[in-house]
Amino acid sequence: MNMKTTEYGTGDNSYKSAGELFGISSLVDDFYLNMAVIPECKKIRAMHPADLGESSQKLKYFLSGWLGGPKLYLENYGPIDIPAAHQHLSIGTSERDAWLICMQKAIAKQPWEEDFKRYLNRQIRIPAERIAN
């Protein structure tokens, strides 16, 4: 019997389960694609610059460290205070929920273990809740 014993959230297990930076990049690319095509997400897409290059890189770097991998955001941009970084935006429950829809659909599209997808969907709510103001 093959028993999965990965403890997500411990060490770099989540980072490795996500496929490291390559897998995170795929997730973030799908996330921003969702933001552009899902009608209820147009408002949060409009909060971003037309060129998503820097936003995309920042999210990839943030997720790398957040998932237990290299602290790329810290190395490239310094420490992050998630609420302060989004304070200039009006983010209520509908914007938070739209962000979560984009992320949940992006997670669903990844070639990851189903238990990791469930774990990540639960965990991603934490920063999403912190951004709402």
C-alpha cells in the first residue's frame, strides 16, 4: 500500500509539491489569465497595471518563500507587509472572493496531488483575508 506522508507546511514540502519555482510560475500565469477572463474578476484586474510583469514576478517570489522555498521576494524587494502593500486599494469581501476564485481555478488546473490542492486552497485564504480592508 502506497501511503503519502508529505507534511505540507513543513520545511520545503509545499514548495516541492508545487513544482518549485517552475510550478509556482505556472500557477501565477494561470491566476492572472483567470483574472482577465472571469467576469467577476474584472474589477481586481483593473487594480493592476496593464503590464502584469512586475505583479506576476512579485507574486511568484512571494509564493516561493511562503511555500517554504527560497525567499525570493525578500531578496529582491525586501520584507513584505501584506496588508500595508495593498492598503492603497479598496479591497472588500467581493474583491477578496474574486481573488480567491482566480487562485482556486488556477490551483485546480495544476498537475498536483489532490491533497496538496486542498491544502493550498485552505492556506491561500490566510493572505487573502489579510489583504481585505
